[in-house]
Amino acid sequence: MREMLKLFLTIVVFSAVAGGLLATVRSATRDRIEFQQLVFVKGPTIRQIMQGSSNDPVEASFKLLDGDVERTFFAGEFDGSLNTVALETYAGGYGGEIGVVAAINVETDRIVGVGVTTHSETPGLGSRAKTDPSFSRQFEDKPVAEPFKVKADGGAIDALSGATITSRGVCQAVSEIADIYIRLKDNIIAELKS
């Protein structure tokens, strides 16, 4: 009985130490991981959809609280003023979550560009949401108040052939970005002016 108690206590202590060590490592590397994702995953997509910006939108980022969630916005300067913001959000696709960034002009409330940052979609089918420029161009210059849906659901977006679920996921993410933008527009404009 004593041996079992010793073994149990040994396992408990080992588990507590290992758990504490993992939590410390995760906490210590969180900022570095976020930076690496920004530089190598999100940054190229943000720069691509804000092509022509006279500043680096990734460096001109700011954070705003949206309820309990802190959201990061990326500001782009066009025609001499900070008038475009980009935001990333996620939606379900065929193979898992799809990360989508959309840029919005705050003066016109229209989409400037849309890009996929991360996905687990089927290569050659759903993965085209990231690589096919004709798909993402469909969102350009659309008002944020307009619903973003594929044509099969009564919308204006042509779904990728063989990847309707992926296309729906991208539309859902863009709709969520539009909702967040509308909800936080006053705060976004105040931040851009400061």
C-alpha cells in the first residue's frame, strides 16, 4: 500500500512539474510565435491585398477591444491618408478553419481586397481560395453592408468549382469581418486619426 502511495505521489509531482514547465514555455514563446505568424503567414497576404499602400500596413497595426476579444487591425495609407484597415478572422471550411483577411476603405465602406492566410483545404480544390486571384477579386469594391454569399445561396460570389464549402467559409469570414468593422467603425476612425 505504501509503495502505491509513493508511486501515486511521484506521478502527481512529476505531472505538476511537467505541466508548469509546459505552461512557462508556452507563455515565454507566445509573443515570438505571434510575430513569426505575422511575418510569414499574415503579413504577405495583408501586403498583397493592400498593394499600392504608401506605408507598410503590417507595421501600422493597432489593437481594439471588441467586447472581450482584442482584435488587431492593419492600417494602409492611400492617397496621403490612413483610410484602409484590414482584419483577420476565421470560418469553417471543408478541411478545417480558414483564416481570411479583408481590407476595407473607411471612407467608402467598401472592400479593397480579400486574401486567405491559412487553411487545411483539399489541394487543387479548396486550396484555390488562397491561390486563385479571380476568386478573391469578386469581393473587391463590394459594400460592407452587402451580404457575402455564394450564388448557390442567393449571393453574388461564384463558388470555386468543386469547393463550395470552402467558398462559403470565405464568404462567412468576410461577412464576419464586415460586421466587426461596422460595429467598431467609430473606434477605428478615431485610431486612424490619432
